[in-house]
Amino acid sequence: MFFDSWNDLARVLVMAGLAYLILIITVRASGKRTLAKMNAFDLVVTVALGSTLATILLNRQVALGEGVLALVSLVALQFITAWTSVRSRNVRRLVKARPTLLLHDGRMLHEAMRQQRVAPDEVCQAVRAQGIGALELVHAVVLETDGSFSVIPSSQAGSKNALDNVV
């Protein structure tokens, strides 16, 4: 059987429309940072939002009001955490990872790579993706807080202090 009743299908359509509208309004009201390029903490909140939205749509025991409250609460908590992390170093340390230096002046930093579970091939791939053919031409490769790699060619390396905020 494809569905239990036409009423169930109508309920899902109505709930989807209303929950989607509430989600869009809530995310827009909370600002750009809510779904910005994600670090691990942001990803967990985004998955929780998706799971909550799915529960609202498909679980008959969850009333629209309860689901909306859950969505608004998650977005509000994300907003409060982001707002607080900008103002408090301790909160920032709790919820955000720090960038990690994986390669410096053409040499791989194997201990840092081991700690971050990054293989040498991944660093080489990031360097090649920037069109650089040799590690010796790279000043630094940084594993960013969102899991992406930043490659700084030696020709573009600035002051020595540019890497001060990198672990």
C-alpha cells in the first residue's frame, strides 16, 4: 500500500507548508550565521533542525505548535550560542574548534596531522587543487574549523604573525 488515507496525505502537505514557512521565518530572523559555512557544532544543530522538521511532518503525535516551539528553540539556542561565543572566549573555545596548521614551509607536520586524522594524501590533494605542483612552494596548509583546507603559497605568505591564531 502506498498510503493509509487521503487525510494523512493532506495532513503532511499542510504540516509541511506551515512548518517550512515557520522554519524559513525563524532562520531568516536569526541571521546569516545560523546556516553559515558550518563547523561541527553548527552541523549538529542543522541536523537537529532537519530531524525536528521531519518529526513535525510525519509524526501524528507531535502537534504543529509543539514542533514550531522545538524549531524556534533550536534556532534561538543556536543564535544565543553564536552571540555568546563572539563575546566570550570560554564559550568560543567550548563550541568552536581552532584551525590547525598541517604543513609549514613545505614540511608536513605529522603530529598535527595524526591528531586531526588527516592523511598526507589529503594535504597533497589540497595543494594540487590550488594548482601548486610541489609542497616546497607552499608556506602553509591549514585545516579550518569547518573541515576545509586553506593553502597559502609561499609567494603569498604575509607576515610571520599571520599564522599566530593557528594551533
